[in-house]
Amino acid sequence: MTRYIAATTPRDLEIFLSKIAVEFSAGDTQTLIDLYTDEPLVDEQVATSFQEVTEMARLQRESPSRRHWFTRRDPLMGVQLDLTRDEHVTHFSRLAHRVINAEVWQGDHQLFGTVESPVRVWVDLSDEAVERALAAARACGAAVHMEPGN
């Protein structure tokens, strides 16, 4: 069931995303992020994550084994993150709600998506998984909630 999660601030949503990433990493998932923004990234940590993931995408493109495949598409679209790696969780939590699109897939089922909002995302996980992430985020001081009717 799709649930919309809203936060008071982008920072609160960042905290929630770091907690829901734990739930995503427990399964065989693929995380993709598009490295374009509609608004400038003024927060220094967010800008640093953006630069690091952009560099990671550039290096992936220049890899001899991937060069041919990447020449056919925009290397900043669909950049893969591995949510079993702490630094990728940090990048995901800082960027997912600030870029034009981020998705998490398990096979052909989409588990997460953004909605062009710095304070709102959607998640399709079990009630227990969503509640665990919400509780963990709240324990860290984040003001997050599941929107009514979802």
C-alpha cells in the first residue's frame, strides 16, 4: 500500500530517509537517483553529497566496461546508489527529496518515489516497516508523519 510521508522541514525528511533506507537495504533493491535540481542546493552538506554522487556517476561513465553503454544516455540520470553502504545512505537521505527524481525498486515493484517536494515522499512497504522508520526518525527529533487517508 502506498503511503505518503510528510515532514515539517527538508532536514526532518532527510532523517526519515536515513531510517527508511535501512528497510530498503534489508531487501534486494535497486536505488536510482537523477542528479538534477529545480532549486539551488544551498546547504553545504547537501551540496557536498551532490558533488560526490556526480563524481561517482562520472567515474562510472568513464569505466572501460561501461563506457559504451553510458554513451547512449545521460550519465546524471538513474545513478545507482547501494543502500547497504553507509556513505550511499547519507547521499540518498540528503538528496532524494531535493533532486528531480529518486526511486527504489525491488524487481519490477517500485517501493519509493519522490513527488517534487522537499518535504514529502511516498513509500510502498509494510505498515511495520514504515512505522519503524517513522519511530526511528521521531526518536532523532524529526517531525514526520504519514498523511491521513494513505
